[in-house]
Amino acid sequence: MKRLLFPLALALLISSCASTVNIGEDMSPAEIIQRANEAMDRNRYKIALQYYDALRERNQSNIDLTITAEYHIAFIHYKQGKFEQARDELNAVLAYYNDRDAELYPQHFKRLSEIVLKTITEKEKRKDPTLKKRPSNN
């Protein structure tokens, strides 16, 4: 039995380490987004989060890329069922659209954030019909 457990434990350790990606400094934002989307398509949320975190960290002065990264991070948390975290992050995305230059920002992320927030509320109501509608920042 012990002979079987060691290889199994080793395989689990290796597979957990394999979920850390090396995101080269020379990767363009477009390439990072593409790789993140590929990871999302395969339901590899941990890897997608790493790409979107890198996108956000490397492009803090670019509001379009920041909103892109933050929306997708929130959406991943929604997909993982982390509704409270996703709600907070989606409301943070919507807060960008209170800025005087908001019409210049990617509008589809505003609409998508509103849709996902509504979906979260509906899912929570189905789970517990006694829940009152939660306030959002919009």
C-alpha cells in the first residue's frame, strides 16, 4: 500500500506545481489575453487568473487593459461560484464607469458586469428565496 501512495502523492505534487505559468516579460498584452482565454476555454481558471493578474500588474497605466483584466478576474470568480468576491470585483469594474472619461472605456465590460451581477442575484435567490436583492454600485 505504501508503495502505491508515494507515486500518487508525487504525481499530485507535480500536477499542482504545473499549474504555475511562466509569463515572459516580453509577452505583449494581446498574447497574455490570448493565453488567458485559451486557459479559460479549458476551464483552467487558476492559470487564466495568473495571466489576467500579470496583465493588470504590467499595464496599470492603461485603463482599457486594467478593466479587461479586472472584469475577467471577476468573471472567473463567478464561474468558480465565489459570488461574494465576484460581486465586489464586478462593482469595482463598474466604479470605473463613474469617471468623467467613462465613455472612452470599453463599454462591453460595463454591460457584461451588470449582466453577471444580475445573474449572481438570481442564482442566490433560487438558492435562498428569502434573500433580499443585494445593492450594487450602479
